[in-house]
Amino acid sequence: MLFVVRGYPNMFCTKCGSEMPDGADFCTNCGARMGVASPAAAPAEPAPMPAAGMPSVQKKSHKRAVIIGICVAGVLVAAGAALALTGVLGPLGQGNSSRITVLGSDEGSAEHKDKGSAKEKPAADEDEADEPEQTGSSVKVDLNDQATYAAANLFLSNFTEEHFDRDWYQTGAFDSTDGLSDDEKYKLVKFIWCHFIDNAPYRIEKGDYDNGNLQRIATDVVNRELNRLTGLTLSDADMTYDRTPEGQAIPDSAEAHGGYLYLKQEYGQGNYNPPCAIVTGATDLGDNIYELTYEVYSAGGMLLPSDIPESTYGLPKNQFIAAIQADASRGRTETCTVRVAKGDGAPTFTLLKMGVYD
């Protein structure tokens, strides 16, 4: 039997398969009868062609593949650029002089090396942390500050005007940092007595006291001033001494009891032409301790310490020397050690060490 395939110009013999001209009733090859195939055997019609402007399924799939390919290529290009920038693919070019760190190398930056979770890199123990470096004393001595400069000059002049820096007491240098010797206690008592004569004579009581004593000062007043200037206080036993040389008519002795410090010797009006100190340098030794460098000039014109106004101690060096009528060519340079504390407007000072100078 022959089947007619619709839409094609020729037919084929179902027996021998020979192609037959359209409209033939028998096969020209084997003579089989030609006829139209039954509907059940009719082949399915070919799929309709898509309308104009509408892409076929096949073309759509192809286009989708092209788009996906382009996207994948774009991702690969972007990834390659990113890797080049981070240095994984090497320098960006010969003209780039900056160094690009390769991730994972031994020379990686601190940021790269240190990154990680807390589990990967535990925090350092607080006890193992480095101690902060000492930066000096908490209280500063700034001699460019007029109030500090004046306070330092006035403080040291309390000692130089009583020759505490000279060996007038024949006791040598003063150093309270390792305790007080009998010589240093004696020196302090002689110093503080002269200090009151020159600066607060109204504190000294005169009379005919027991045991031939002629003058006295309340021991609480003595210790309050000693503590202000040196950070020290003395007991009654510390204040008591007798250093009168054999055969000397004028006694050199003192005794403390009953709340008073007594002297047999009667002192005069004070120390004329007192030596005054001008601080020129301050070296921070730490723990609020400073070494002060200062120059000493003796006042002229028969001045007493009480004749020098406190405002004078804040004058610049040349004006200071002129105000006390001193000879600028006869100054001497000395050093001492002091402890400083925060004060009201300026540091306060206490003397720790003072040498003996000619």
C-alpha cells in the first residue's frame, strides 16, 4: 500500500518503498496498488511554523545559552580583576612602584596577619601587658610661668638668706632623704630660729626664763614652719642641744619642754644684706622630685630680708639683681633637691638636699 504524505509532491510505495509520481494508481516498480492511507495510519502533521516576530523554542534556548555564557564570562573577568588588585595574580604592571602584599605570604601586613576570630587569637593577659612608660613627675615646674618662678625664688631665698648653703653652722651638707644626724638637727634649729628673727620676729618671746633662758618660741609654731619648708618635724629631744665650746662665754645651747623652744643666747635684729636665690633651671628626677639650679646674689644697701617685697622674687634676673642692689658680678651657682606638690596657682616646695658652697 502506498501512503500519501501530505504537503510533499511525490508518493512512496509501501511495499518496495519506490518513489512514485503524484497521482499514480500503481507502483511503477513492483506494481503494488496505490491508494490513500487510512486516517489511523496518517502521519502527524508537522509542527506549525511560528508567527513572524516570535522566536522559536529552539532559538530562545540558544539565546538563553548565549546570555548565560556572557554572564559567566563577565563574572570571570571581574574575578580576575579583583584577584589582580589584591596581588594574587601579581603586580598590576611594571610601572606600579608600590608594593602589593600577597595574601598568605610571610610579609603580609599586620592587618592581614592579625585578622581572625577571638578563638583563633586570644586576647593578651592583663598581667602580661607592658607597663606604661614613665613620663616624669605629675607636678611640673615651669620656670616660664611667672608664679612658679617667683615661688621657687622666694622658697630658696628662705635658706640662702640664713646661710643654710654655707658651712656657717659647721655641720656640712644637709640631706634628709636618709634620716637626720645630730648635726642636721642642730642645723635645723639654728636655721629656724634665725628665720623667725628675719621674717616673723613677733613670734619670739623675750624674758627672764628658767635656767637662764632669754628667748622662746612655741614648738608647734617651730614645727609648722619646719614642716612647710622641709617636710620635717622635730621632737623636744631633737631640738635640745648644748654645743658651747669650752671657755666660750656666750652659750650655744637650746632646750625644748613645756611647749616651747628656749635659747640662752639673745639674737639681734636680723641678717643684713641677705643672699637671695634666683632659680635658673629645674631637672625632673621623677616622683615629683626636682633638682633646682640657682644663682645667689647678696643684697646691698644694708637691706634686711623683711625689706624685700615678695613681688621682687618674680622679677626677671637682671631686674631682680638691680632691685636688691646686688653686685651682678659676684653671683655663685648652686644646686639643691626639692620635692614639689600642687599648690594654689603655683607648686609648693620642700627641701630635701642642699650642699655647702664657699
